[in-house]
Amino acid sequence: MASVSFHDIKKAYGKVEVLHGLGFDIADGEFVVLVGPSGCGKSTLLRMLAGLEEISGGEIKIDGKVVNDLESKDRDIAMVFQSYALYPHMTVRDNMGFSLRLRKADAGATAKRVDEAARILNLDKLLDRFPRELSGGQRQRVAMGRAIVRDPKVFLFDEPLSNLDAKLRVAMRAEIKALHQRLKTTTVYVTHDQIEAMTMADRIVVMHDGIIEQIGTPLELFDRPGNLFVAQFIGSPAMNVFDGKVHGSVVKALGQEWPLPPGLVVAQGASVHFGIRPTDLMLSADGVAAEVVVVEPTGAETELLVEVGGQQVTVVMHGRTDAKPGETVHLTYDTTKAHAFDAANGKRL
């Protein structure tokens, strides 16, 4: 295991700069997820850590050692890609042990490590099969097993679940998290899926346009997003955001008055983005009037799309409702869970 450190990392392709001086540290044994929309630079940063991309500026350290000019094979890392990249003519056993055989490792020790990794990943009964005889989830576990066998200082995952169906993604998510809890190897995981990030990470690094927007635990980012981008990116469904002006202790937006969080002092007349998560809105006997547009029952929860002042608002409620499209309902919320952001720069107030 090892710590990882990024200091003032820059990456440019010709005159186009895609990473703008990033810096943060990953503790020994920590599971950190890099998340953000496509094109934000998260995979580029991971590939620079892996030694697959040149570094235009700054330093990357693994276990305190600068690795900028170190070959990928000498960095003691193992990477699992979106593509399984298995050798089709090799059995599961041979695929998992291939990297050790390249190093001319002892055959007995290689077999022992393959067997141990197979046991951890429930692949022990599949060792003599070929990749074509495996399901997508089994192939991904073989790719993970190949990484485990190397016993690296750092695991790198680049969107490893993107090729799997929804049900299998949920199962593999749990398997990867359980694997980390067992092995306690430092892990850097890249995804654009914020649900993956929320459920798996010790800490999340939210990236956007080559910069870091915020770093924190999943619940820190959910409860106290540092800016409007993080607020709307983290959480599913996305946070409802209204543009309005502060008057007294309320925000006037969409033709309604929305009470500010208690204790929050904002200049009178200030323009703000006011946010409420769908799960924090509730139906009540009185409150903000809204017209029901769509009702989406999912069983344990019901998602309502309603309209307030010409803007659509999402409400997620536990249980079920008799509300129907076209009807008027009233909304209320816990003011301690509301969010306000500066209209000029998007920063949290």
C-alpha cells in the first residue's frame, strides 16, 4: 500500500490545456473516486498516474517518491480498464497469472497467488474456462483478479462497470467496495456515475473543465456542496434550483416565497440560486402551490414532476400518493436542508 500525491498537475495537448494545476493527496489505504462529466480530465489524470500519459507540469508521488519519469511497469500499480482486455486464447488461470509469468516469477508462488485471488473473487470454479465462456461480470472479476495477483501499491480503476447492465453494476459496485475493505489497498477510481461515487468512495474529487470543484466525503458533498456545480452534479435526481432575490428571511422566486435556512444572513435584494433536494420536499396541506405534471411510482418511493411558476420541480416522496396529473398540491420543506448560492460566482453562501 502507498499514499499518492498530486502537486500542481498540468496537462496540455499542444496549446490546449486540459488540466489546470491540480493538487491533492490520497492517504495510504484510501478509496478515492474521481468523478465529473465527460471531458473534465478525470481519466487523463488517472492515466498520468499510471504512466500512460506524459505530465506537462507538476509532480506525482507514489509512497513519497516522484514518479514523473518512471516507466509505468516500474510504478507498482495495477489498472483495471472499462474494457476487460482479456486474452481470448488463455484460460482464466493463465490470464490472471500472465503478468507474474512475464516477470519470470516462481511458478509455485504464481499459482498460489492466482488461487488466492480466485477465492477472494469467487472465481475458483472458473479457472479452467476461457473468456468466451464467461458472463460480463465474471470477465470483469477476472480483470480485477489479474490486478490483485500483482499485489500492487495502488489499484487504478477507469470506469470498469460501464459495459455492464444496471443490475450487474450494482452487484459489482458492492464487490469492489468489499474487496477494498478486505485488501485495504490504496484505490483511485474514475467514473462519471455519481451514484457509484457516492456508494463506494471514502472521499470524492469532483472535477469539471480540468479543475477540482470540491473534495470531501460523499455525505459532505451531498449535505454541503461548495458551489452550484457540485450541488447539481451530486445527488440523483438533481437538486432543484431557482433563481431569486432575498427579501427579509425569504427568497422570492417563481412567484413564491421560500424561507432561507435559519441563521443564514444574506444582503437584502441579493440575487441568489436557491436549492432544495427532491428528497427534502414534502406534500402538505398548505405551502407552495404546484401543479402535478407527471407521477412516477417506483414502489417504495414516488417521484413527482410538478410545475411552480413555469419551472418544473422534482419531488421524491416515500410511499405512494393519490395525486394525479393536472391536480394542485402544496409543497413544504425542512429549511435547515435548503441551500443558497451566490448568483454571480455560484459559491455556497
